[in-house]
Amino acid sequence: MWKSRLAIVLQVGNWRTCPGLRLAPGELRFPIFPLALRTVDLTVPTSNLFMARQNQYRFCFGPWNISEGADPYGPPTRTPQSFDWKLDALKKLGFDAMMFHDDDAVPDIDSKSHAQVMKEARALRRKLDDAGIAAEMVAPRLWFSPKTIDGAYTSNDKKHRQYAIDRSKQSIDIARVLGTDILVLWLAREGTYLRESKNGFQAIERLLEAFDAMLAHDKRIRLAIEPKPNEPMDHAYVPTIGHVLAVASLTRDPRRTGALIESAHCVLAGLDPADEIDFAMSFGKLWSLHLNDQNGLKYDQDKPFASANLRSAFNQVRVLERNGYGKNGEYVCFDVHPFRTTKPEHWLAHLDNSRKTFLRLVEKARSFDEKKARALIADRDYQALDQLVIEHLLGRR
Ligand code: XLS
Ligand code: MG
């Protein structure tokens, strides 16, 4: 262990006050002289120093993940359930937290005063506390309103951009009441159907204006931006994690601007979800995660985790394990939907199955023969490495 890369971080100075320094999970830093200004950073994962501490994962989903089966070509196939039924189901399935759009937390939100919204948010907080369930995040649902038809923060109409910013600030207030400091921003309509209809340079300025307004509104809120390359738009302005981090770097507080990765969105961008996870985590920026699956470049499928590509799911779990996802309190969320054909009596299976599969893959990641893999890598025998992974997933040791 000690022979592998030397794993020491020497830091001269107080890392909390030094911009540009990251403390990723699984790293050690030793502040030596707290007031000094310069840093020496020789960072290597501590997993090479100590026997791997095993992650404990916590799980969540949102009320919209118990969906009714409607698609663009047909009506619902299941009768909606109440919020209380969904909360009860979440608890019975052994999940730890729930995700909320602002109007999941406070229905018909646009028809209510701010005071009324806050009152209902407080009532929801009491209900969650009684159930022993945390709120993982709040996300403004900026894609339903007639005011966001042409985009929210990047709409061509100034009044509509203001609506989007005001609604986002209110979502932050709801998040604080519910006890979470994460505001998720899925930028659903920030893009174009027609390239000539908007100015891409200006769109980034408008996104920054909106993010800065949110960061100024609450000094503790963290923005977790969820990229997706298309659907509902033809082309989105923030399609990948690289774009998220680039935009984050230009905000008034890059330290409070990070990312949420959804597996299916990476597949839609033609990227490997495990690589996207590694990329975000190498910046210390993966603050939430939507695991699911997607069978290639088609409509957004939100399949159960690992349903389309078991090996890709294994690799996602492996990098989460390797990088210590969850050790800073992050949750594993499943943004999955039941198939349209699902009968009401099987309505929760996609959530239960996703978690089961995740935990099975954690076992697979922990029991993978890393020593053998390293030897094969050293010998550049990637044919054998390929087969090692396949045999492992098939269950043969
Ligand atoms: C849609 C998104 C959405 C967000 C939450 O594609 O995944 O479900 O996760 O706003
Ligand atoms: Mg999602």
C-alpha cells in the first residue's frame, strides 16, 4: 500500500480561506501554519494509504418518480397517488430522503402569495420531520409555466426572465425551510429549437445573471446544475458537466456552484456517465446524482438503473466507490420512471430494483480483483482485462 503513489497533502496555510484549493473526499490535508499564505499541495487519494473505508450510501427519489405513465402519444395508465401515499412508500422502501420541485413542495405555487408558500413549506417540513425523511434538494420547475415557453433565464422576454429569477429565489427560500442547502437547476428550456432565435453569447450572460442573483439571495445556498444536451430543446446551452463547471467558474461564487449528474443525460450527450462522474468529482463538484439508464440516442427514457447497460452501471458505481461519493453527505438519487405498461400493484418496483441493483453493484465493485486488474494493465493486456470484468459481472471469480 505504502509503495503505491505517496499519499500526502502538505498544506501551508488555511485551506478554507485559500481560493482554488479543493478538498475532495478521500484526501487528507494537514494544515501546518494556519496563517501562512502559500500552499504546497501534493494530493493523492488516501485510499492508497489506508484500507478502504467503506462508503455508506443514502438514497432518495422524487414524487415525480412515481409517475402515471403518460407519454406524448397517450394518456396516463395509472391513477395518481397522493403526496402522503408517496412519502409513505418512500419510507417503506427504506429510502432516506425526498427530492422536491418547488411545486411538489407547494402545489399550484404560482397562484399563492410568498407568505402562503412559506407557510405550506413549513407544514411540509413538519411532515417530513415526523416521517424521519430529509429533503435532499429543491428545484424550480421552470418548464411548465406559460411564462417559460421561450426559455426561463434565457427567454427573449425580460419580464419572463425576471419571473424565472423570482421563482428561483422563492425555491431557495423553500429549500432553506425544508432544511437543504441544495438548489438543483435542470435548465430544461435554456436552449433553442431554432439557432437563429437566440444569441448563445448573450444566453451565457443571462444564465450568469440568474445564477448570481440566486447566490446573492442566500449566502449559504449551493447551486447544483444538472446538464442535459437536448429534450425538450433541440440544443441546450449547458449540455455537459464540462459546460457546467465552465459556467460555474464565472459566477460570483464558484465555490457554491456545482453539479448534478444524471446517467441518462450523459448517454444522450454521447458520453460515458462514469467519466462524467470522475470529471465532476475531480473538481470536488458532484453534489447530487441521478442514477438511471438510457438505451442510446432516443427519447429520454429514465429506465431503472442498469436496465440498458449493466457494465456502464458497474463502472459508475466503481468510480463512486473509488472517489468516496457520499462522504460529504451527498445522496444517491434514482431519477427513474416505471414503464408505461406497469400495473399499479408493481408501481414501486423500478425504485426498489434500482436500489437493489446499486447495492449489488457496490458488492461487485468491492469484490473486483483490483490486484489482477493492475497486473493486466501493467502488462497492457486489455483483452484479459475486458474478460476479467465480464466474468466478474457474470458471477465467476
Ligand atoms: C429531467 C430531469 C429532471 C430533474 C429534476 O430530465 O432529470 O427530472 O432531475 O428537475
Ligand atoms: Mg434528473
